[in-house]
Amino acid sequence: MNEMLLIKLGEIVLKGLNRKTFEAVLLKTIRYRLAGAGAFDVRIAQSTIYILPKDESADLDEAAERIGRIFGIVAYSRAAMTEKTLESVQQAAAAYLEEELESARTFKVETKRSDKKFPLGSPEISMEVGGYLLEKFPHLTVDVHNPDVVVHVEIRDFAAFVHGTPLPGAGGIPVGTGGKGAILISGGLDSPVAAWMMAKRGVELVAVHFASPPYTSPRAEDKVHRLLELVSRYSGRMKLYTVHFTEIQEQIRDRCPEELFTILMRRFMMRIAEGIAKKEGCGALITGESLGQVASQTMQAIGCTDAVTSMPVFRPLIGMDKTEIVSIARKIGTFETSIEPYEDCCTVFTPKHPRTRPDRKFVEFAEEAMDVEGLVERCVAETRYCKIGYHEEG
Ligand code: ATP
Ligand code: MG
């Protein structure tokens, strides 16, 4: 039996004139991501993408797993491809879905016929296939409202397909169709989830990480690499800029009031990230902040942080609870890595009593003790990047 994958496109089918662009990006992504899983023929027709194994090298299990992580796909099915005759569709349905049908009590057949030249209409096909299955599996009964198994039959231009319940796809829209954004990535739980959420909305990522050696260790940077590799299984490749932040943090410590350390540091992060983002052609900054989670994430502190940048700052987690964030982290596979205990530059020189409602005038006054522009310019100019490739486990 010829097994293959049938992919249903998500929101992109609604995008009118942009649809062609969206489809082209999605097809390119699929071809690229499947490259390591063997030889496949990937083609599109009537808002459905067909993934057909070309030879022995094609690993369909692996391909299905990868497809499940590509944004822009609402659902996909493993399907049997067969000849366009009623007999072969009937036989394919019985053979391909044997296991599911054996363990079910009720079923129904749903047919889609996009090849209008096929001699039978959709309701007739459903009836004929259903009748055949009832004979083959006498324990079954038909239930059109709430069946255990739905047998899907699709009569398309070049072949017929049979499949069971479709699997949920990653949803969202294809990465690259929503512009480019710079994600401020720490080694924590939140920012990898924020990165994933914006990639889901089609945003191509550039990552910016602040490190303060020797206060932070190379192992903390390595952790950020590994987190981004996990994110890249969804978002695709990205650049990672690592900013050396030690000098700025030491100056803040030496010259400014302790209660403002955190907010001052965050304002520097935004300015530097904005500089890098502009060089990279990004249209927004992204952070993993959630309202009220810590002192620097109150409404006043966020306002004070945003005052230093003219770019929109996307905070996809702003209204989420920790438990909700954790459940996404588990789902996307970043949780275990995020909880490894390495220090972050945010935990260097943390004030005992940070200001939760910083007054912008005070903060600006405190910054006068430093050459803000010079420090930022130098940091942006000196920062180097490395590439995080599209990374598949195993
Ligand atoms: P996270 O789990 O992402 O570390 P958090 O709850 O620990 O978040 P903070 O440490 O206050 O919160 O950081 C808030 C946001 O600031 C992070 O989500 C991230 O976007 C950014 N950020 C924090 N530390 C760094 C860093 N070292 N490099 C780059 N961005 C950072
Ligand atoms: Mg953190």
C-alpha cells in the first residue's frame, strides 16, 4: 500500500491575494525540513499538500513528526493512496484502517470528491464504502453523529486517498510571512516560550542574549544555545547575538542606586537589542515578560523599560500564568532544559529591594552617571553572532 501524508493548510487559505506567497513559503519550509528524513515528492493542489515517499530512503514516521512542528498546518493525516475506482477505495479502507476499525464499535464514512468526473457522487461513495466495511467488520454499526472512527475518503484529480482521524498540526502561519523580530532570550522558562509563540504567528527570529562573564558561565551560554536549538525545530534557523554585558552591569552597580539596578539593566537591554534588531531589519522586539511576575514586570516598570525604544515590543506571555507557560514549555520540549540551574545576568547584582514602581525621572537622572549612548553603541558594534541551524533531535 502506498502510504503518504496529506496536509491541510490553516489560516493561510483565508489570506486572499497573499495566499500564493504563504503557500510558497510553506512549501519551501516543508521541503527544507524534510530533507533529512529521506526523499519525498512535495506538491500542492486545491489547498492540500501531498507528501509522497519517493523511494526506500523516505522515513514517513520521521516526516510526520517534523510536519507536526511546522507552522501554517492545521491538521495532517497519514493516508493510503490508491487507484480511483470504488473497489480499490473499499479495499484500501478495510486494509489501511483495519486496526482502528477492529477496536471501534461505531464508524461513519465521509467523502470529499474534488474530481467531478468520478462516476459516483460523495454520498454514494460513502454508502458504498460503508456497506463494504459493515460486511468486512460485522461488529461495527454506523453512527453519523458521534462515531468512534471516521473513515475519510478523498477522490482527487490524480488519485484517491483513505485516512482516519487527522492529527492536529502546529497551527499558526508560516515562519517568514510575519516579518522579523528580535527575541531577548535568557536561559529561563519564559523567553523560549515567547519565541515559539511569535514564530507561530509567522515571525522569523533573531535571538539576543546578554551574558556577563565571569559572573555568568559559558555553561549558561551553552544552555541558551540548546534552548534555541529546540525552538528552531519549530521556527527554523536563526542568528544568535551574544552581548557582553559585564562592563555595563558593573557601572550600574558602582554608580547608581541599588533599588534601580534591575530597571536600569533592562533599559540597557532594550536599547542594545534595538540596535541589533535594526541592523538585522527586524520590526519588533520580543520578550518573555508576564505582568506582575517579578518587580521588573509591573505596569510601571514595563512603561519605564519601553520608554527607551521606538520599536514595538511584543510580549506574548503578558497575560499568562506561570502554569500556562510551563505547560507550553513542556509541550514544545524546552522545559527540562530551562530548569537546569545556571545563573543569568539578571541574577547578578540583584537589589534586595527593587523598585516595583520606578519613577522615570529618577531613572533618567540615575543614568546621567553613565555614558549611555557610548556604552550602547560600543556593545552593538562589538557583538558577534553565531548561527543556530535547524536542529532535529537524534
Ligand atoms: P525568563 O524565564 O525568560 O528568564 P523571567 O521570568 O526570568 O523570564 P526576567 O529575568 O525578568 O524574567 O526577564 C524578563 C525578560 O527579559 C525575559 O523573558 C527575556 O525576554 C529578557 N531577558 C532576561 N534576561 C535576559 C538575558 N540574559 N538575555 C536576554 N534577554 C533576557
Ligand atoms: Mg530570567
